[in-house]
Amino acid sequence: MSQIKVKPENKTRTWADRIRFRVGETVKHNGASYVNLTGANSEPGVGSDWLMVGGSTVIYYEHVLTDATSINWNSANAFLEATAAVGDTRDITFVDTPGKYSLQFKQDATGGRKLTFSNAETISGLIDLEPEAISFIELYIESNTKSHIRIKGQQPVIGETPTGVIDGVNTTFTTAKPFATGKTSLYLNGIRQHLGDDYTEVGNGAVEFIIAPEVDDKIIIDY
């Protein structure tokens, strides 16, 4: 009878500073996966020897895009709001350390604001130019001169329970993600509320009831 040979499973190791890793080897560190680029062993996410290939840093900070001809875009100002003239294009250079980032770009009430990316090697998808539209940008940085970008529109959020105390006094409830102005659908105990009559939108991340919901009321929002 012939024997069946079992190939050992290639498991991803956890990073440790005492281990020497090969170029192309993948490790786990702080909840993310990294692939080695150089054969050296600085800490993943800190040095430039590793590229993040799994997990992401998601940031929702707001940064207003001014009339400068270019801007450095990093994780400290990863939520850009367009204010440049309609049709104007602003050039974006990514300056973060190697890794994977999830960023957002929001059109203003006029729309038509454009972006270009100066150090992107590959780009897929287009910035949504509609007023108030939010585009999600998945950014993969390999080095200061090599980035890969995927752009996609905002996916609808259905059936979210917004955050806020339901006590008959509180009227303000926040959403988990930013929303486009005028695009919310709010439900109280299954009954749709009317924007302007029953509630108002507060910026792009909260709604405020005209009359505070009572204890045990159920609130659901789509956007």
C-alpha cells in the first residue's frame, strides 16, 4: 500500500525582533499582516522594511482642501472636503509610511471637485463628482514614490441603530459613518420620519429629533 504524504501547512508567523525573516515572507503584527520587502527586520508598521497587506487604518478626520496647487495627504488629515473652484483639479501626494489606509473624499454642495494622485502607480475607479458625494479611497503605500489606489463610491448603510441615549430628553443621535446631506432615512418604531418636520441633520454625522424619543423607542437609520 502506498503512503500518502501530507504537505506541512504554511502558517503565517507572528513578528518578533529576534527572528530573521526572508524577503517576501508574511507575518502578523498588531492585528495586521505584513510582507517583508528588504530582508531586514524593523518593526512592521514603524520601519520601511514591511508592506501592510491585511488590516487597515481607518481615519475620519476632516481636512479642507484649499486653493493650493497641491497637498500632502497623510493619516493625520485623511478626510478631505473639497472647496476648490468647480472643475479645478488638486494634486494629492501621499506621504504616509508603507501600509494600507482607508480614506474618504467628500464633495461640497456644488460638486465637480477633482483630484489627481502624483505618486500613484495604479489607479482604479473614479472620484464621484456629484454634490455631497463621498468617495472611498483604498490606499496601498509601498514607498514614497509608489502607491496603489482603488476608488469606489459610498455603499449604502441599511438598518443602522445610531448612537445616543434614548431617555425622553436626548434628541441627538450619531451615525457610524459620514452621510451625504439630504440622503438619510430615519425611522422611529418602524415609522419613517420626515426630514425638516420630524428631525434635522447635524453636519454629516448626526441627526436631531424635534421631539426626544421615549424610553424603549426603537430608532433605525439608512443613509
